Amino acid sequence: MSRQALAGFTVLDLSESVAGQFCCRMMADFGADVTLVENPGGSSIRSTGPFDPKTGESLLFFHLNHGKASITIDTGSEAGRDALFALLDKADAVVVGKTIDREEIARRNPRCIVGFISDFGDDGPYAHWRGSEMIFQALSGMMYVNGRPDREPLYGVGHRASYAAGVGAYIGLLSALYARKSTGRGQIVSLDVAMNTSSMAPPSSLEYAYSGIRVRRGDDRQPFMSLKCCDSWVGVWIYPHTWASFCEAIGRPEMASDERFTTGALRQQHWAEATAMAQEMVGNLPSDDLVDRLMKQRVLVAKAYQALELRDKVQHLIDRNYWQSVETDNGPRTILGPAYRFSATPRTVRGGPPPHAPANASESAPANAGRSA
Amino acid sequence: MSTLPGPLTGLRVLDFTTAWAGPMTGRILAFLGAEVIKIESSKRLDGWRQHTAVFNPKRFPDGEAGERPYNRNALFNSQNFNKLSLTLDTKNPTGLSLVHRLAAISDIVICNFSAGTLDRMGVGYETLKTLKSDIIVIEMPGFGNSGALATAMANGATMEMAAGMCAMIGYPDGPPTTTGQVYPDPMGGYNGAAAVLTALMHRQATGEGQYIEMPQVEASMQFIGEELLYAFATNSNPQPHGNRVRWAAPHDAYRAAGTDQWVTIAVETDEEWQTLCRLAGFPGLASDERYAAFANRWDNQDALRETIESWTSQHSKFDIAEQLQATGIRAAPVQDSADLHASPYLKARNAFVRLTHPEAGTHDYQTLPFKLSETPGAQTTASPCLGAHTRQILTEILGLTASELDELDRSGITSNIPA
């Protein structure tokens, strides 16, 4: 096994959230010993969809927890609390949500980095609010710009805000671990998913502060164009210097000198017409042909890939051996490739997610990891 | 030079980045206390200075470009806080040798140009590690350094398409939809910083630096991992379905009082549905069997829009959200950029810091959300004017003399005016 960037660090995941479990899974990806601490009923994410219709497994839990070990602790019992404190005393980092006393952990183990991840924090005007993906996106300023001006704004898909918050927490925790070498001390790293989401919102917030001008949904799509080919949609981003190449590539070179489109300002004004004219040219083309033609002309383009296409057909991902698999109790299952590729410390996934061991203080290793728990 | 009280204080970063993702990675490291030197050539500025773009008044203080619009652009100024700005023409051998001298006393180099650009510039990892054996170099190509699309260019919008996200987002039967204007860009900013920190931990433990390839599309795909795995498990592609989700119904954005004002409401349980019917005054609906049980309500949720909007459109989006959240139902106003600046929640989180920029004036800028109790980091300085720190860096860090600096200016290797 190659060396691992976070080798030797012991991490406990008591977060019970998508953000927290993703943060800890990244730590497991890069070599930390991560243990998911579950109550006797199991992590709530185990019962959160989507589920594999054949096995009933939560695919969300799978994706967030491969490579971790698990321990079941009934924190309601005295024995359980003792067991938890024994683990906490040895941990380099712990990720918790609102229900755990983070100050107490910090007092008991001053070298521990305590990550506190919650939707809105436990103070402030929204401390009592409940969050979810649409709620975070709505508050962040991002949702407002998604979709058509004459229709309801769209929130997106899945739990992307929580994943982003997981990466934000990972950044905070690792920087605190890095500082521990010189300070000799741990600290508490707090992150709200809601604030994290707004920190990633488009610069329209600053544009408003600068100019007082509000960007509206559907405005300003120029220079982006979505085109429907005979088999799929394609997205094109047309910089001023690639406008003529774009017109050439779609087989309508005269568009480049059409007086409606000769400058950026004019194209902005007539973008719907430009899009309609381009659409006429490409509607019967296979999307791969259009993408090839545009790439040859150095026009920025991408196909709106569908999930199955990403697994089975996208040659780029096949070339890069992107899809991998891990063993689970139900046999091998596909996992996504590494987010980051390190020359010296590549990702090593130790196994599938840990099975739930319901008895108090019982442990389980990553599924079929071939190591002792 | 920098004395920010952050966890990365004492580290030096060379920042060869453009637009959003790369600059945001440097911004995060600078927030955490690293000294980040942003290097631009006066012949090729960060694209978000938009030196050659069509003037758009929304991006400038008071809608005015000013004499040096490249110093006043909201895009650039939103992502380069705490950084020092150095201009160097790296195509000139003298300029390149100065970059090499800086790299020899730096810890990290970040770059989000297309794959292979650092090598072509003469500052690739293999070169730099001969100058500084434990250096960490990250490149952030859209698709990656290898594979069929290695040379393809990308930006946030096309990356969201290529990551499989857009095909899952849209109105029923509508086109795939991009989000957050270009959401994968800030995802890339975060992922770049996370990758650098991972390599820093390894360097701290072993003394070994390394090269990081951070393919932005692949890293973004993690954020929809369970949706991809579900498609594989069912052998079917997810279809766009507006704002629907599996676990709640109704779950949508509804018109509130005012023009283009919206409130989101997510009803998870049958009890929450009864509560909503009571608050909104829909007594008939509470007992309507099309909606009483979750499965029926989920199937029939689209028919609820008109009724729900008959209530929401009479009230402010903020009031409805407050009222529903007070009863335990998830709800939130759909906030625009003006709402963000007025948000009591963001105010309580100190999410904005007031900074003065020498050419853009004083404004409230959004800051970053990581809160460290002992080594907090901070966003203390507005984004730099082009070349603002060139002389300072070359004098204080590299020890150049005044006459050497003048010669660099005369020959155009350094310049705080775009070529």
C-alpha cells in the first residue's frame, strides 16, 4: 500500500449529517483511521434515500461512508458514555453536530480538533430553523438565479450544498491539525451549512454592493447557449474571440458577420435569435459530432452527460480508469474515482461502508477490508 | 510579510490563477494566513479583471468603469482578498528567473490554467522541485491531465454539464439547467484548497512535497455521488423534475407578495401537512384524500401550486418562512443579492466584512465560513490593484535594488498597466 497523507490520524465521526459524513469520508480517502460512531439504531443516514431497490441499502450512506470503521455506542447508558469518552481521549479529530457538547470534548482532550457542523449553528436568529438542500440554496442567493425568469426558481439536485460544506469543514479541520504542530493545542472548528452555501454564491452579491444592480434569473445567459442535438443537449460558452469559430463549426459562417451579432453588446441583445439560428443547424446532428466540431475550433463546449453515459460511454473517464469498485456485504459496488490525484499519496479506499453492529460497543471494520477491527 | 493570525501563517503561495476556482483556492489559503502572491503578466491578466470585455455597469462601483477598470471589477475583487499582486512577464527569461527565485523560497504553487500550462510556462512541478525539493504544486484542469478530453477547455458552466449535474436539473421536459451561475467554480475553489491542505499534512509529517492533479469535473461529481450510484443501481437516468425530491411533498418554490419574490416550502410528514393547512387556512385540503397521506400527496403535489400560492402570494417571503419554521416546517425565502446584504442570519454570522479598496471604495464583502476558535484566520485586505506589491515583493523578498526594479519596469517585465 502506498503512503497516505493523513496516516496516523484517528478521527471519530459523530456528525449525523451529509456534510459531516462527507468530511470524514474524505479523511478516510486520504489515510486517516475514521470510525463512524452509531447509536444502537444505526446512523440516520442509513435510512436516508436513495436506496438500491435490490438490496435496500442506502446509496447515500454507502457513498458517504466507504472506508470507515463503525462502532455502536448507546450514549444514553453510563457504560456507553464511558466507552465514548475513552475513544474521544485518543482522537485527533472529532466531528459532531448540535447534540454533542463540543466544549466538553475540548476540555477533556485539549489536543483534539473538534469540528462542529450544523445547518444554522446553535445561536443566532435561525438557530431553531431546519435546513435542507432547497432551504440552503434559497437562502444563499444561488437558487434565485437558477431557471427561467417567468417560472419558479430551481434549487438544483441532491445535497450539493452539504457536500460543499463537508469540503469546507475538511479545510477547517485540516488547517487546525496543521497548526497543532506549532501551537501544541487543538481547537473548535465551526461551520454552518447555510453560511457555507452563501459563501459560494455568485459574485452578484458584490455586484449589487458595487452598483446597486440586481441580477435577475434568466438574465445574462449570453455567452452561454444550450443546444438540443438529436440525441442529447450540449452546452456552449462562446467567448468574443470564438464567435466566428462557433458560427463556422455549426455550418452557418455568415452568422459571424450578421449585423445583429457583430459585437458582444449586440449579441447580448439578440442572444435568443442567435440561439434559435444555431438550434436550426444542430437539431439533427448527433451531439458527439457537434462537440467534436466545436472542440476542433477551440470553442468551449460540453455535452450534458447523463449518469449512465458517464459510467459506460464517456471515453475520457474510461481512459482515466475513473470508476472503481469496493467490496460490500452484497458483493462489489462501483465507487466514484478520487476527487484529487496525488503523486506521492494517492487515495486508497480500504473497503465498503461498515456494516451496522447493533450491540453496544461492538465494532465493525470497513466491509471486507481484510484488516482486524 | 503577512502576519494574519491563521493556521497557515508562515507559508508562502505562488498563485497563477484566473477567474473563479483558482483564485478562490488562493483566497482560502490567504484567509487561513498564508502569504499568497498572485502573479499576473501585464500581457495576460486574470480573466476576471475583464480587461478586454464589454463594459457591464453592474460590475463596477456606482456603475462606473473608472480610469483603471481592471482594478474595479466586482468579479476579480470578490475572490482575491488578502493577496499580494506581482506582475511579471514569465515569457521573458528575466521574468521567468524571478519566478524561479520566488519558487525556491515558496511552499505551494497553485494554477487553474488548462492542463500542461505550467510546464509550457517553464514552472512545472519537475522544474520547481529541483529548486525547492518539498514544494507542493497543484493544477486544476477542467477534465484532467490525461484521457480523451485532457486538452479540452472548460469553465463552470460546461463543467456542470460534463459532471452529469445539469441533466438532473430542470423543469419537466425542459433543457438541462446550469445553477449558481457557475456552481462548479466555487466547488473547484474549495476542492483546490482541500487538496493542498491534504498535501501539506503529508509534508508536515514526512518532509515530502508532491504534485496534485485536481480534475474539477471529477471532483465535482462527488457532490452528486448518490444520484449517480442510484442511476447505476436502477439502470436508468434521473429526469429533471423541477423542485421535487423523494422525501418531501409538497417541496417547491411558491410566489410570495411582490415582484418575482418566492418562498420555498418543504413538507416532510403528514403532521407537517396538517399544520400547513391550518396555518394557511386550507381546511378542505387537510382532509382531502389526494393529499392526506404522503404517497398520494407526492403524486399530486403539482396540483397544489395554485392553492398554496393563493396564500403565499398574500404575504412576504420572510414572514411565511419565519412562521413555518417556528412550527418546525422547513421553509426559506429565495434571497437575491440585495436580500443577502440585509440578512439577519448572515449579519449575526459576520458573513460580511467592510473593507476599503484603494480604487473601488468601501463596501461590504462576503467572507469565508470556516470559524477556528484559536487560529481564526480572517479576510482583512481588499483584492489588490494590478501590480500593487511588485516593488515590495521584489525588494523585500528577493532583495532587488531600486535600479534593477526600474530596469524591469523599462523593459516591460513588470508593469502595473495592462499591455
